[in-house]
Amino acid sequence: MESLWSDQEAGSCKGDALKLRVYTSRLLGRQPELVLHGGGNTSVKTRAPDLFGDQQELLYVKGSGWDLATIEAAGFAPVRLDALRRMAELETLSDGDMVHMQRAAMTDPTAPNPSVEAILHAIIPFAFVEHTHADVVVTITNTDGGEDIIRAIYGERVLIVPYVMPGFVLAKKVYELTRNVDWSKIEGMVLLGHGAFSFADDAKTSYERMIRLVSEAEGYLKQGGATSFASARSATVDLIKLARIRKAVSDARGEAMLASLDDGKAAAGFSNLADVDAIATRGPLTPDHVIRTKRIPVIVGDDPEEDMQAYVSTYRAYFEQHTDGNLTCLDTAPRWGIWPGCGALSFGRSLKEAGIIADIVGHTMRAIQQAETLGGWQALAEKDIFEVEYWELEQSKLGKGGAAPEFQGKVALVTGAASGIGRACAETLLAQGACVAALDINPDITSLFDGDTCLGMTCDVTDDARLAAAVESTVRRFGGLDIVISNAGVFTASERIADMRASSWDKSMAVNLSSHQRLLSACIPYLEQGVDPAVVMIASKNVPAPGPGASAYSVAKAGLTQLARVAALELAATGIRVNVLHPNQVFDTAIWTQEVLASRAAHYGLSVEEYKKSNLLKVEVTSHDVAALACAMAGSLFAKTTGAQVPIDGGNERVI
């Protein structure tokens, strides 16, 4: 591992200890082999005047919720150093009380909560302190004889600390171990099963000591041949099975989850290891990860539902074995899994959460293989992991989060999504927490919906192969499918039946009717594995109240409505709801061009503005009005409704 220190960059921080602390913290955060997603912490001791101008010794320590890769000065909590040092002298202190006392000792009440390891940072008698969960260091400590290996690598230059629970207990342990230590003779500490510390009175030395300690561990692994990793091509992914896995995880969690599959060569190679079910289920790389990943993954076999039930039973037994009777059991769903032959799975309520877990899993799989080469992967004991997972500080967070958006963790597909009703539906679903696949023949769709939670795909819905491929891409990206808003449509030119061109009739039938049937057929196998699955068909007022000159459009929409009614009958047994919306005069859509609008207004002897509000309520109906109702029909409000047809037209005399 190379130092990223730059004298030129550091020069801009000259004379400002906190700026230097931010700079080197970010250097650590740029190297994921050292810290992952909020892991690790850093600090600096300095002096600053209080409100009265009196100088105070302060510890600026990384605050809760901040990531070293992006931390700013505001991410460091200023705590009075004397208060922290006096806390270390206490015989006992609960972590809850520790958090309150640390906060009471802060000089800035708007700063984040100090790290739970602030006391430990305070008792280290150097200005700068680095703490990382360096993969290679933790990997070595998680092997048979790991402590002896660490001692052989570093000699007397580091203090070796047996594993103890983070927080006050760890600080107290180090306080006791170092009472007679000559700090000038050591440059770091290794916390077995946890991570590494380095320290110095200047920022560069402290940072580069960490890099050197990690590099020495890397060198040992290379000498021991622990640098080769399994690699393989993933088997063809069974997307129906992927959807089944996601559904089983969601059922275990009690709410919709996303499933992200890593089928790259490294993950596939790990999943192909003959003993993967044994080595992957020994525990996490570091106990800090358990909050994200739980203790072990699920191993997926031939029956995902059965595998998930077994996992849930095992988790409940784990909880019952270690609880003191006063703890609240967390949800029993896994956060990651191994799919032998295919790769690694990560499960999250959002793609961000699943992505964080995937990063941790990637590092864990490499560490396991390295440790196996050294002499055998062994994680911390179940009880130690349980204590972190059920830490009082974590238990206190239960129930404090706000209500999740309606469609958090759900996957939706919308056709005709580049404009009008379709675009409004896709945007509304995204705003309410869903991941959305947006389809349209307009190539602009790929830029309109390009992000972590959305997938824009150019697709002619009359092309059966491309339509099926788009559905498969949706499942492959998000893990399943729960909501379909079948909206794609075209308003053909106004032609009376006697003058109807065959091309007009055929085009309307292909886009407004047949494409919806093809879409439904492609989606049903995945919807059957969906979470509260729902289909919303966007039909038209022309179904209950057709007008002259629109037979091609009206007949196709009537057929679409009948398709939805039959689908409601056929799919109810699998829990799939199918409902229909009949919008009218929604003028901010691609169908209503200025020419069509002027023509229809003239047909009824009205001005364009009069025509726009020619309903009983004298209101204009917009795409977002329709989208709001469509999303409501896909959600919990209509959870017990199927086969319904609902107008959204401001009230139409002919319909009523």
C-alpha cells in the first residue's frame, strides 16, 4: 500500500491541525482496504479558546454518521480532553451513559455525537490518531495463530490488544494495558479481530505509520502465498429463481427488499469453492460489519423458500441463545447470500444499502480465502458478534426511524415513460421509494431515467423480443418485479369506420392492445414472485363513452380493458391485482398534439381552453393527477381491490 500524502496538498492546511486531520482522514477513506462505509475513526488533539477566551485542550474526533472518505471539519466533534481522560479512570460506565457524558463534554452542541472510541483516542498521548479496519491486518488476526503472526511481523513496535467490545470496555482495557508502557517506543496497536491504530504528533507521520503497518502485513501475505483468489465464470442466471430468492428474503424481513447479484469472476469463483457453505458462515471480517451484514449469509440451494426458513430458524436460535431476556429481536432476514455457481447476493431496502453490503461482502470473500491459505479462517465467537449486533447503542435506535416511503424496496416497470402519463408515473414511483424501469420508443428515455434507482430502456413495445428482454433486464438489475404500469399508447388519426385505413387500425391494435398483452405475459412469471404485486392498465374514457371518428383507438382500449378484467380473474389466485384507469382529456401527453387538440375542440364547437375543462367539475386533469391515482392503485390503499375500473376525467356526463 502506497502513501497518498502530497506535500503540495498538505501545504494548504499548514498551521491548522483540524484541516490536516480532515486531509489525512480523507486519504485513509480513499483506500477501501482500510475503511469501508463509515468504518474507522480519526482524531486530533489541539487547543482552542472558549467563549471567555480561555484556552481548552480539545479532542476533535470523527463524529457518528460521517465517512472518512468525504468527511469535513464539521464531521469532527470537539470534546474536552480532560473529561474524556477522567472517564477512562472510572471503574464502570455503560455505553449509553458514555454517549451522554461525551456529549455533555462537547464544546459545540451542534456537532455530531463523538465516536464511541473517543475515550480510547483521548488516552493515546499523541496529537494525531488513526484507526482503521485494515483488511489484511484483520484477516491475519482471524486465523489460527494470528496473534503470533502479528507479533512476528511487528515485534515490539505495536501493542497487541486482545479482542474486547468496542466502546468504554475497549478504552478501559487499553488504559489498563498501557499504564506502564513507554509510548515513545511503539507506533501502533493491533486490536485482534477488530483493526489497527497508529499515532504521532504530526499528521504525516501518523498517517504514514498506518500505511507502513498495513504494507508490512500485505508483504507477509504475499510471502505466504495468500494472494491468489478463486475465479470462475458465473452459471447462467435463473431470473425466476432470483425473483424467488428476493421474495423469500422480503417475506423474512416483513417488507420489500431489493436483491443485487454480483456474478463477476471473483464472486462466482468464491461461490464455486467446495467448502463455501462452511467457510462463508463462520462470521464477519470484523464485528463492526455485523450491523450491515448480520453474522452469516444465507446459502441458496435448490429451494430458496426452504433455505430462507432454515436461516430464520437459525437466527432465532442464535438470538435466544445469547439474549438476556431484555433485548428486542431484530428482523430475521439475511443481508447477503451465496448462490453456488452464480455468485454473491446482497439484500437491502434500497440499492444504496445493498451496494454498501456488496462492498463489505467483496472484501470479506477475499479475506476468507487469504486466511484459509494462512491456516484457516476463524471469525470471532458468536457471543462477541451478538454483543455488537445487539449493542445497547444499536437497540436504542429501534423505532426511531421515520416511516418509509410507500414503495421503498419495490420494483416497478412503466411503459411509454418518456412523456406524459408514463413519465409522471415513473417520477411518482421514484419519489415514493421504488426502483423503476422506464421503457419508451423515444431514445431520450435512457438519459431521462439514468441513475442508481432507475433504468431507462429504449424499447418498441410492439417488438416482442425487445419487450421480453427489457423485463429480464429489470429483474436482473433489481432482483424482481412488483408493479407494472402498462401505459404505452398512440392516438391514431381521427377516421370514420367507412374511411379507416388498414394501417391506422393495425397500428392502434398493435400498440394499444397487443403490446399490453405481450408485456403482461412477459411479466407474470416475475410478478408471481413479487411483493404485493399489482398491475395498472391505462385505458381511456373512450371505453365507456366512445366518440365518432376514434374507432381504432376506442376498440383497442376496450380490448385492453377486457384483457385487464380477464387478467384480474386469472391472476387473483397468485395475489396479483389488476386494475384499470380511464383518463380523459389529459392534455400534457404526447397523444394530445396541438393539431389533435384543436381538431377535437372544433368537433365539439368549443375553444381549446373550453375543451380542456369540458367536464362536470370544470377542472383540467394533468398527467401527474393520473400518476397519483395510478400509484395509489398500485399501493396499499387498493390492496384489496382488483378488476376495478376507475375514471379520472373531472366527471363526464356520458360516463356517469
